[in-house]
Amino acid sequence: MADGGGFGEFLGKAGGALSAAAPGIGAVSTVIGFFTSYKARKKEARMRRARKKRALKTESRLFGAAENVVKDFAMQKGFMTEDYGQEKRGGILNYGQGMQDFKNMSGQQGFANSGAMVQKKDDIISAYGHQQDAMRLSYDRGIYGINRQEESEIRGIQDSLYELSGITGSNKSVLDMITK
């Protein structure tokens, strides 16, 4: 036994016994593995359903948020349009008053067709035109800015919807909301 032969003999007998029992151990291991993986698959399916349910709820909320964004920016555009209309009406009134003052002044002085009066009339007309052009440019610039902000917010919502589409399986878009 000093050479270790007894221990090797023991291992050989034990190995043989395990080899004879291996098919039985393998079968038991397979059955246990099946039930363990079955429970894991069921749990994963439950978790997937719960994730999908939350994603669908979030998707619905995102569509609601997109509708609110569109309504909010439509209201802002309405305010800007109303403001522009009021400024334009004010400009028209100022132009009318300026022309009336010009007529009164030229009629009183009797110089209606003199060079100075013609120049004054041209100045009033030119000032009115420049004022209207500046108001229109300001309005157009404001509407452009509002449209860009709206598109940016809608695209942010759309990006979130694309991320959710992997979970929900839907491919819904809110980008058409900004063209309405």
C-alpha cells in the first residue's frame, strides 16, 4: 500500500459503481432541470406580459402627451396670430391718422403738392410699409420657432415610442400629428 495501489484500486471500483449509476443520475438530473427551466420560463413569460402591459400604458400616455403638445403649440400659434393681427390693425390706424394729419396740415398751409409735402406723404407711406414688413417678419420668425419647438417635442415622444415598440410589438407614429 506504500505505492498507492490500494487507493487507486478503490477509485477504480468507485468509478465503476458511479458509471453504472450514471444513467439513473442523468435521468433524474434531466427531470429536475426540466421542471426548474419550466418554472423559469413561466416566470419570464409573466415578467414579459407585465412589461408589455406597462409599455402599452406608457405608449397610451405618450400619445396623450403628444396630443397635448400639439394643442399647446396650436394655442401659442393662435396667440401669435392674434397679436400680429392686433399690431397690423394698430399700424393701419396709425397710417390712417398720419395721412389724415398730413391732409389737414397740407390743406391748412395750401402746399398739398409742394415738394416738402409730397416727401412727407411718401415718408408716411414708406414708414407704414416698413412697419408692416417688420411685423410680418417678426410673426414669421415666431411661427417658425414655435414649429421647430413643436417638432422637437414630438420627435422626442416619437423616439420614446420607438423604444417601446420593441416591447409592445407595435410601430405607432405621432409624427403625423404635427402636420395637422
